[in-house]
Amino acid sequence: MQHRMTAPGPLLDERGRLAETGYATELIKTYDRSRVRASALRIKEWDYYCVVSDCYALALTVADNGYMGMDSVSLLDWRGENAWEQTASRMSLLPLGRRKLPSTSRVGDVRAQGRHHALTFENDGKRRRLYGHMAGFRDGKPLEFDLTLTCAPRDSMVIATPFPDNPRAFYYNQKINCLRAEGKAVWNGQEYLFAPAHSFAVLDWGRGVWTYDNTWYWGSASGLAGGVPFGFNIGYGFGDTGAASENMLFYDGTAHKLSQVRFEIPRKDGRDDYLSPWRFTSDDGRFEMAFAPIIDRCADLDFKLICSKQHQVFGRFTGTAVLDDGRAITVRDFPGFAEKVRNKW
């Protein structure tokens, strides 16, 4: 069952519960923080951008997670044999909504800064400019970046997901694939150039109230297939997706809905083996991909009550995806990422 939300209106009703659950291809429901009927400590709001070129990637996060704010920058470089990744995060206590992240992804600016960093996401509705710096990013040297994202497609993946154990918990999420990226990041005198002919970004825009312990799977890729913009969003595990999954293809700006997609992560010695080849398969045969991992951006934080085990693996997809009209899109060595994350917070 894939229920599509088509009627505009508030995301939450007067009781703070989702007015409707399901998927859409735009932010058809309006998020209003004042309607949330949960402690401000539990509200989670974030904007995450990941920009991928053929051999490197830049990821940026600004989050207000109620009791904890987080600003994060990741740079991944898999040119040659010595692939590496670095993430630098700065945390703050009890932002409690004071960061004033926009209630929509359509327009609005995000700004975060501290003594040694600054991140700015400007969005005037036509283009998104991402710029800032992180001091002491790697080997004591700063990272600076300035990129512009354009050509937002008509359709995106939007999902309103409840949590069965808490009627006032919800997950309202949008993924915008196939944003063209132009600009650069600079670290240690090295320039990482992003050109719109071969560099694409995804926006992960989320607002919600989560339950305490969750594991999710997410995969994303954007690029060109036969010269046409193509991308996909796949995932599961987060909340009750009985009304709709978040699996969707994007071809030339139009969304094509998928049902269920399974992540087949190899195992070794009783554990997930993230750097061995993965497979992805759908229940309707419309998404069949192999995934060749290159680099694992991993984090394992355990503060007892707060834990986060993250494996975001960058690599290349090879396989076939079938559009709603039956056309098969075949890709080979298509750059993107797939992840498994468990959070207790």
C-alpha cells in the first residue's frame, strides 16, 4: 500500500498528531513547530546537504535536536589508493529551537556559528548557496567551502511517518535529489572543485519528534543517465512505513514511486561487512542494484544514554531501475552512498 497525500493542510492536528500519513512529491503539508505536543527537548530539526562528484564528496549538517545542537562538516576523498575521510562536528547545549530553522525547504536561510566555525545555507527559492569554514578540520588545518546549488527538480521525496509507540512522535522528511552543484572546498592548499556537469547534491530536510532508539537504512545517488538527470532515494527502518515507503526514482525531474527495497549488507564473523559488495533488491523487481563500496564514513559514539553508530558508505551503483511507464534505466559505476545508522538519543 502506497498512500499519496494530495490535499494541502497542516502536518499536525490540534492534538499534535500527524493529520495524514503517506508520501508526496512536494511539501504539501505545512510544518508548524507550535503545533508539536512534545517537550522541546525531543524536537529534532535539521538540514543536511551531501554534494558528490566522481572522486570526492562534501557533506554539511546544521541540526537543532532540542537538547543538543550540531554543526558538522565531512570531506571524503577517494582519488587514488589512499582514500580518506574526515568529519569535524561542533556541538552546543540546549538550542531548544532558538536556531530557528525554516519551517519549509522552499525558502529561508540557515546560519550556525561558533568560535572556530561557521556554516551558512542561503536559499532564496531559486538557488542555494552553502558556504563557511571549520577551523582545525584535519591535521590542524582549516576547511573552507563555497558552493551554489541550482536546477532543483519539480519532484522530490516527501514522507510523513508516525511511530507506533508514541502517537505524538512523527518524522516529516524531504529528500531533494539531482541538485546541480558548482563551487569548491579548500583544505591544506588542495582545491576540491565541483562543476554542474558532473557534481550533484541531495538535500535531506527533516523535522520531527522521534522515539528514543531507532535504526534506519538510507541510500541516495544523483547523476546523469544517458545525459538525463537521474537519481533515487531508498530506505526503511524508521517509524511505521505502513502507509508508504520512501523509495522513489527521479528521472528528468519527475518522481516514480517504488514499493519496498531491501538492503543486503554482507556479513563477516557475525558482523556487517560494510566494505564488501552490497546488493539492493525490490519486492516488485523495479530496483536491482549492486553497490561497490569505496569508503566508510563511520562514527561510533557511546555515552551510555546517548549512542550513535553510523556507517555511511560511499561507492558506486551498477544495475537497473524501472520507471512507472516500464522504461528501464541502466547505470554503471554511478556514484552515491548507502548507510546504516543506529541512534539512541
